[in-house]
Amino acid sequence: MYRTRTYPEARDAIAALPEVALAGYAEALGVMRLGPWNGLPINKSNSGGAVRQLVFGPGGHGLVTYLILEDQRQVDVLEAQWAG
């Protein structure tokens, strides 16, 4: 299991998510804690890169970007976006 740390900018964006997106974000958070490497690499040419993204929420309108710090068993949530 990985610890999560949320950057202030991401925290503000998460706080502003609509209610309909919250369950999806919680699911994404669970993936980040249990299997963060399951996210898609932000740079497709670097498939082993530690900066990853997960789509979340109804219709896939949410996107969370995070950094995996494997040596610390930590995931840093860098950004969350909602386009719904």
C-alpha cells in the first residue's frame, strides 16, 4: 500500500469537484494507493515513467495526475481536473 500526499493546487481542485465526481475520485484514490502503476504514463514514449494519470468519474470527465515515489511507497497527487 502506498501513502498519498496531495499538493495544495490539487487539493483546491478536488475540493471544487462536483458531487457527481466524488465517488469516481475516491475510486481513483484507491487505485493510487493499491496499484499506482496501473495508471497511464503521462509521456507515452516513457512507459515506465513515474508520472501517471487516471481518468475518473461518470463519463470519464475527470483526470488526476500523480507522481509515484516508489522508494518511499508514496504517491503525490499533482493535479486534478474536471471537464464535466
